[in-house]
Amino acid sequence: MTAPSVIAELTDILEREQELLKAGRAGEAASLVEEKMIALQRFESLLETAGLTGVSHKTRRAMERVIQLAEQNAVHMEAIRNGIRHAISRLENLNGSVQVGSYGRGGAQLSFSKATGTFNRRA
């Protein structure tokens, strides 16, 4: 494969991945991993064989775009991971903040453990 086709292939994959990540479809973005790894291997082989000294300005700009897309996608993925971590944490803490009890005359919450008197089972 030529340098422009290798770069174009990887750029296309990274752009699709970014669209999916921005849309919150991380599972679909993860399905691109195998395809992306193959394209990355081709890209690395290109860098090893061609080096950066003999490439045109246009090819160098395209390589910079690949790097920029990869960095942006990593940031998006990290944001998704943080969101999932926070959601899990909120769900785990949900039980601790649940009020089980009744309300007093002034509207204050009373937990059943501190209540006195009788309670009707039905409202």
C-alpha cells in the first residue's frame, strides 16, 4: 500500500470512531478495534520504512492529522470511562441515601427507627 492510502485508511477509521464516541456509542466504537489495529500496524510499518525525512509536506500534515485524531479519541474514551465510573458510584450510593420512614406534623422526615406512636399501613 502507498503512504497516502495507509494514512487515508487510518484517518477514516479514526474519524468513524470519533463520530461514534461523540454520539455516546462506545460499544460500536469498540467494534472498530481490530480494524484499527491492522491500520495502525500498516501506519507503523510505513513510518519505519519511509521515515519522516523523505515525506512530502502533504503527507506530513496527514500524519499529524492521524495523531491529532488518535489523541482526541483517547480523550473522548476517557470521558466515557469517567462517566461510567460516576454512574456506578451514584448507583452504589443510592441505597445509603434512601429515606425509609414517615413525616412528622411539621413535614420533617422521621425514620421508622426514631418514630413513636402508630402508623397506618395504607395512606
